[in-house]
Amino acid sequence: MLSSFTIQENIMNQTFNVQGMTCGHCEKAVTQAVKSVDPAAVVKVDLATGKVEVQSAQAREAIAKAIAEEGYPVAA
């Protein structure tokens, strides 16, 4: 019997320090960049602190690269 939910393995909580985000458009662009790598990712953007929290099974490097390619540098 299959359970009513699927447990996703390897989902990690990752926090990125993203530079240059100032408005809702920036938030949307960063969110879409993350979702281009992992459509199932959960993304929370805090414009005031520049932090982007991501729940995803994808590699940190792939997510950071997608954000940077959107024009928002990711601090190390």
C-alpha cells in the first residue's frame, strides 16, 4: 500500500546572501531563477537582509549560479 504522501530525500535548507535585491521585481526574478533549477523548491526572500532561504534537493552551486546569472551576485 502506498502512503498518502511522498517523503523527499535529500531536501536541504540553504541560505544565500544575495546582493542587489531592492524590490518585488527582484524577489520574483530570484524566485524564478531558483525554480528554473528546481521547480519544487520552496523559496523565501527577505529583501531587508538580502537573504534567500531555499528548500531544495538541488546542489547549492547550481542554485547560486542560477541566481547570479539572473544578475544578483551571491556572496560566499
